[in-house]
Amino acid sequence: MWQDFAIMTINIIFSLSLVPQVIEGFKKKKGLIEFWTSIPTTLGLFVMSYTFLTLNLIFSAILTFLTWILWFMLLVQKIIFKTH
């Protein structure tokens, strides 16, 4: 199904663009993303991943889940490092 591959490709780009942000947060020991950005994004990506799974868009579900993990790491950085 072409939609699965299109969504998967977009999520690969999203994930790759988040990796430097996650690494930078650990290097600087700062939570660089605001709560009110990371919380709804994290929740939304989790719901989207589950939704893709129920639609049998397996690749999209997996890559959206990967993007969710990266956003969740940004949220955890914000909590752990408590940067204002």
C-alpha cells in the first residue's frame, strides 16, 4: 500500500531530524523542548502509531513509534534536567 510507504518515509525524516536534538539535550544536560510542546506531541504520536497499527499500516506504525520514542526522550530530558 503506497500510503504506508509515504507515511513511513515522512516519519523517517522526522526521526532523523530529532536525533541531533536528543543528542544535544544529553550533551548539554538541558531539557531544550518545552513541556507544552512535548506532551501533546508525545501523546499524539502514540495514538497515531496505534491507529496506523489498527489500519494494518505496519511500517507507518513502527516508524511513528520510533518518532514517539524520540519525542518521549525529549520530554524525559525536560523532566530530568529541569531547564526553564
